[in-house]
Amino acid sequence: MTTAEAVVANPNALDDRTAMGLPASFTDRVDQERMRHLTGTLAGQNPRELARRVTDPAAEPLLRLAAGHLLALLGDPRIDPLAPAMADVPAARVRLGLAADRIDAVAAAWRHVGVARAWIAKEAPEHEAGIAAFRIALYPVTNAEYRLFLTENPQAGLPTSWQFGVYPAPLANHPVWSVSPQDADAYAAWLAHRTGRAFRLPTEAEWEYAASGGDGRAYPWGEEPSEDLANTVEYGPLTTTPVGMYPLGRSPFGAYDMGGNVEEYVADDYRPYPGGHVVADDLHSEVSSYRIARGGSFTRYADLARCRRRHGWYQRDLYAMGFRLAETPPAGRCGAV
């Protein structure tokens, strides 16, 4: 059975493996023998050289993955929990969302993986938004960063992806996932207080603008998904990957992983766009009010990685919920950090 044939029903009515288009039998997409070989060739390289290899678009994907795995153990120089790398996003007036006359075509294009028309209808109508200058994190928040937050805020919720609540050290530079939106908010507030900088979650409009560049593209990299652009269920290793491992999938402002790897909460709960109406899909019917998430993940198809796609947490680990920081720059400034 092909992936296209495996998922034709609403994925929320299926078990996780069926929803992901996977067979019931053992599945491993990583060539473990070659992975061991590549890891051996990288052994002894310093962390900065390994970090360069992770984001080298000319390097083969398995080499980038091996370099990222070594970095997780050695300490990834790209990750500073108290000074996350940020990209500047200039002020603009942009068109966001999906034209209403395109809903049926987009829904039809993804019907083979169980996408319902109502889910796409939430993207409409296309509308204009004025967005002030801000900063967006180059990477989603990682396990290493979230560990420091939990060390200083032990009352915060443990990610359900941390088996038995134990910190996954070999995945230090992978995005944290399956946290609540409230804990994502708490993380941003903690880091803002800790550093004196105006960290927060991005608004939904900011997120879409940062991902698309405001030019209406379908994905951060362009119009079509394909292998080596994002960690989605069709193409990825069926687990999270080190942040920044898909350099060809960067957004126009240089942010990594805005399509795939983990979904990212924004600051806004679901509400219809200006000129639109409430779409009472299965998620809205179940929980009424929910936080919007963007960007797709390693567990879901590339439909969810589209810049316009609006989603939310169904509170099962099939939906890998993480987050990315934004920052309001000091008045009159939006320089690089």
C-alpha cells in the first residue's frame, strides 16, 4: 500500500501509524550502516566545524544528521539558551491567508492524506495586515533550552516527548515538542524576565509573514514540497531532527524549520480572519477555543508545512507541538543579534 492509499480518512479517527501512512511492520528510513560510517568520519571535528556541516546545503542529508547528533553530545555552539539567534523582519503591509476561490483546489490536492475542506477554509479569506518590525528566532526552541527553563521553573509542565520526564540529552539540539501553549507562553515570559529583552511568541500574522516573506508563496522555500527541504512524514526520518538541518528550506528571512520538524504555537487563539466566519471543524467542535499552531511536523504530511495552514493541538503525540520565539526590538532599532 502506498502512502497515498494508506491515509484517506480523517487522521484523527486513525491510530498514529496509519495516520502517518506507515505500515504495521517495522520501519526505518535511516541507513544505519552509512550513518555509523559518517559518524566515524566526523569524529574528532570541533563543534564549530560540525555546526557548519549541519547547515551545509551541499552536504548529503545523512552527513548533516550525523553532524547534528554529535553536536548534541558535544554542545551545539549555535544554541545559547539566554541569547537565541534571531533574524530581523522589517515592517511591511502584506497579504496573508488564502483566497476563498482556492479553498476547494487546495483541499482536493491534499484529500489523499485525509485533509478536510473545513481545515483549509480556516485559511480564508486573503486579507491585508500591517506588521511592525520584529525579530524571529532562527530555530525553534530546543530541548537544551527548555531544560534550563525547567531547571529554574520546576513547576512548569514536562514535555510528554521526554519519556518518563527524563531530559533526552542525545536530542539536546532537537526542538522540544508536546508542550502546552501555556508553558510556551511561560517560557517566553521567563526568558524575557531573565534577559531583559522583549521575547514573546510571534503573532499569527508575524509567523506567516516571517515564513513566507509576504509574497504569497506556499512554503518557506517556494511552491512545492520535496525531499531535503523539510522534515515531514513523507520525507523525514520519522523523528525530530537537529535544528537547521534543512538549509534549503530556510524562510526568506533566514529562519530554519518553519516548515516541518515540529509545529509551532503562535500567540493567538483561533478566530476567523477579517471578513471570514468561524469554521466549526472537528477541533473547534471538540475544544471550542484553541491556540493556533503553524508549520507542520515530522509526524504529519507537507500540507501542514504550508505557510498559510492554520492548525491546533489535538492533545495526542501524533501532533508534535513546539514553539519559536519572537522579539520586539527596542524602539527605533531592529539590528542583528
